[in-house]
Amino acid sequence: MKLKEKDKARELRYQGFSIKQIADDLKVSKGSVSVWVRDVKLSESAAVKIGQRLQSGREHARESLLRNNLEQRDALYQRCKTDILPLSNRDLWIAGLMLYAGEGRKVWDVSSQPIELTSSDPFIHRIFINFLTKICKVPCSKIKIRLFLYPDINLKEAKGFWSRELNIPLKQFQRSFIKQSYSNPIRIRRTKYGTAHIVLNNAELYRKILGWLKAVYGYYE
């Protein structure tokens, strides 16, 4: 047994050095160091030092993991962006229809309903507004916004948020609907600014959208 190394290892361990640090310093295996120092009682300051080092190591590992995840996500995003962009007008046409299929108000046996799409996600609304203005040639000034809010949402802040996100002036906002809910005062919402409804009164375009959707549905029957 390497008595000199063992004694040095025990001294270093008592001072709070890690097994890896001791092994690297003495040029011996971590297994040997672990056996030599397993009965060493750490001083109070050494125990604090080791605890701090472990905590720092965990935080560093967590930061590294988050950083690696972000880098991998960004790399994947760039690959996906190359895969799908740029979008053609037909791509936007289909995207707008599918959004309306999922989020739009549809009454199939009525031909004079307003076009109305509901979401709490501004990205959904931006795509649909582009569909209306670029594909359907609707003037942006014809598009109205109606907000559905809860009593704890600040109306002015909510209007400002949606106006900025959708690039729709406040004068095109309709009267907001405030939903009184007493079942659960603490609500989990996707956004703290409520739900926005895009509203467009255009019976002819409404009939067209339903017709396009029926054509798509029929194609996959």
C-alpha cells in the first residue's frame, strides 16, 4: 500500500477536497482514494465546502443541459425553417382554411353568418389575417376584433396587447365581453390578455370559405 499517498489523501479529504481532485493530485485511481478516505470525518468547514461544491456542480450541470437543449432546439428550428419556407400563396390559402376548420365558427346550413375565428394565440390570428388580406383580398380596415376577458384582466392592457400583436388599430375593436366566473377564482390561461375573436361581416366570403372546406373534406373521403 502506498502509505505516503494514503496519508496525503486523508489529509486532503479532511480539508474538503473531492475524491477526484485527490486522485488527480496524487496520480492514483479514484477507487484507491475512495478506500483510503472512507472513514475520514470531515471538518465542519470542509463539509460546508463540499456541499457548496456539489451545489455549484449541480447548477453548472443544469445550465449546461439547458444550454445544450437550446442549441439543439435552435439547430432543429433552422433545419425546419429551411424545409418549409418560403410559403407560397397556395400554402397560405390552405393554412388559413385549416385554421378556420379548427378554430372558426361554422354553421353549415346557414349562409349569412359572420366569419369568426377564436384563439388566445396571436400567431394563429396573424396567419389568418394574412389569409384574409392576401388571399381573400379583404381590406384590413374591415377586420374587427372582439376580446373575451375575465374580470381580473385589465381591459386597456389587453386591448393594447392585441392591437400591437395583430397590427389592428383600437378603433376596429368591438365591445369586449367580460365573462363572470365564480367556479374557480384562480384560472390558468394561455395568455393573461384573454381570448381574441377575429370578426368579419362578409356573407359571400363566408360561403366561399365553407365551400373551400367542403371541397378539401371531399377530396379526402
